[in-house]
Amino acid sequence: MVGAFTAIGVFSLATATRADNKVLGHVNFIPASKIEKSAGVWVDGQYLGYVDELKGDKKVLLMPGRHTITVRQTGYKDWTDDAMVQPGQELDLKIQLEKNPQAEYPSVTAQVKLEVDPDRAAVFVDGQFVGYAGQFGGWGRAMLIAPGKHQIKIALVGYQDFTTEVNLQPHQKFTLKTALIPGSVEQADPSVKKKKT
């Protein structure tokens, strides 16, 4: 997946790149509402962060060409665009998510609070994106999950994934604490195949 690696490599250079760059294209994400602001963003299959943070020193700079951009939020249908990025140009993408009528929510739940560093990391429960870690930490904020066994994965480009299994009882309150270990882009992207030596 060379495209995903290239996009992320360029993204990580955003702070070192001058604003008048003539090669890279800059993608602006314009959320239609509060719902879109906290939605996760993937470029060419790689999670970059959530909509509201991808600006300033975290702005998305991509190599020219076509890139698949996907925005995800729990309870909403994925928003996807095959964006054509032009050299030295800004591309504004208005993000408007549509509710997923097939989304199901449990009537009995357990509560999982997250204390994750960095708190911008993506959170997956049983392989499904549910938000970023900061949404589920702090006073009055937690993730509500159906009781039973679940796999929780926390991932962010530039860090090794953290994965654990929990077995939750009805109405249980559980706190998960972890600090992600810095790693390479390959460690954060399972689609990048490792070479055998």
C-alpha cells in the first residue's frame, strides 16, 4: 500500500513544510455540524486523526494525485470521496454525515472510560471505529458497550497499536489506562507488509 505510506509520510512533514509549498496539496475539512467535528479521518486507508484537529500544525498535506478520503462516526454512514489533489492547491471538503438507520444500540450497557496518551488515538471495539480516545475520558465521558467479551484496539500513526480484551458485566464501570509506545508507520498500518530477512 504505497499510497497510504506516501500520504502519511507527507502528513508527518507538515510542520516542516513551508506554507507556500508548490508541490504538496493541502486538504481542508469543513464539518457541517458538531457531529462531523469529532469524526475520524482516513486517507488511503490510514487513520490520521479527527476532523476538528486536522488544521494548523496537523494540517493534511498530500502528494498530488487521487486519494481516497473516508470520514467515520459511530451511528452514521461512512462519508467517502476520491479527492483529486493538485500541486500547491488547497482542496476544501465539506463533510456532512448521514445517520445510519441500521445502527443498533444495546439496552443494557457497561461503561468504559479511557485514559490514553496521546488522547487523539483512534479507538476500535470489535474491529469497528467508535471515536478517538479523548471522547471517552474525563469527567462525565465514557464509552457505553454491551456486556460481554470485547476487543478494544487503540491506534495512531507513529505509534504501536495497543490491543486488549475485556469481559464486561452489565452496568460495570471500567477504566482502561495506557500510553502508546512510539513506533514506525509500518507498525501502525497493518496493510504494510513486512519484508522477511
